[in-house]
Amino acid sequence: MCWMMAPLVILGALVVIGVIVVAVILIARLSQGAGQQLQSTETPLAILKRRYAQGEISSEQFEAAKRQLTEPEQRKEG
């Protein structure tokens, strides 16, 4: 009788392991989402610098965008 229960025990263990794996994946994805929300509070200049550092834009694109971002500030000061 004991040997007949072995497949059920193995199946139960696999289900428990599966639930744990899914929970870990969900927690990891939720924590990554929270980090991305924090990034959305970056200033436009900080986003521009990050994109340039990551190689998403060229130095010409960076300088042009930086000029556009800082021009209004220069007009206010001048």
C-alpha cells in the first residue's frame, strides 16, 4: 500500500515546488516594477545623461537635446 502512495507524494512535492517558483518570479517582477517607477521621477536632464551613458543616443543628439533643455533656463537667467 505504501508504494502506491509514492507517486502522489512526488506529485504533491512538485506542485509545492511549482507554487514556490511562481511566487518567487512574481515577487521579482513586482520589485523590478517598483524600481522603474522610481526612475520616472528623474529630471529630463538626468534621463538624457543616462540614455547617453547607455549608448542609446549619439554625442550630437545628446548635445542638441541638452541645449534644448537648458535654453529656457538660460533665457530666464539672462
